[in-house]
Amino acid sequence: MPAGIYNILADQGATFARSLVYKDSAGTPVNLTGYTAKMEVRPTIGSATLLLTLSTANGRITLGGAAGTITLAVPAANMNFDPGSFAYDLELTSSGGTVTRVVMGQFVLRGEVTK
């Protein structure tokens, strides 16, 4: 199944948090027990510049096992790159090594006024 398209709107200098449920084609949550996840934000697809990384390894992604939940959380201090529109995707890796891109799209960071 191809990745879904979901554009994210976030605020510079503010805590970023989103949750989603990964479901199969029948609408049943996928059991994510044993999976890892990683999401990267870059200026463009294919860019070598990395603006933001979320993963199960760095604690910015939490997977909810049988419920299929994927929770993203980034502290405000890490949402400090220049505002703009960027590319991102989110991938899951099973315990067997199968990589699935779940979602992708634009990551828009709005500028902060209050410092």
C-alpha cells in the first residue's frame, strides 16, 4: 500500500505533538509491537541537509503496540530552525527488517513572534 499524504503545520518555538493510527486496508489498526520508526524533515526530497529527526531511538516517536498508534513529540527547543515549507516522511521497520513508508508530505513551520 503506498504512503498516505499528510501535510503537517507546526509552529517554530512551540512543542510539536501529533498522534495517528496506522491501519491496514480493512481499517483495522496494525499491531506495531516489535517495530521501530523514523521520521526526517529536510528542505527538499533528496536533500542532504537534515532539519529534524524523530525516531523511536531518540524518544520522539512512541509506538502503541496492538492499538497501532504512532505518537510524535518534539520539545519546543528543537523546533528552532528557520520557518518554511519542507519535505518529510515517516517509515516503520518491522522486527524482520521490512521498511514501510506510512505517510509523507510537506512539513510547514510557521515563524515565531514571541521569543
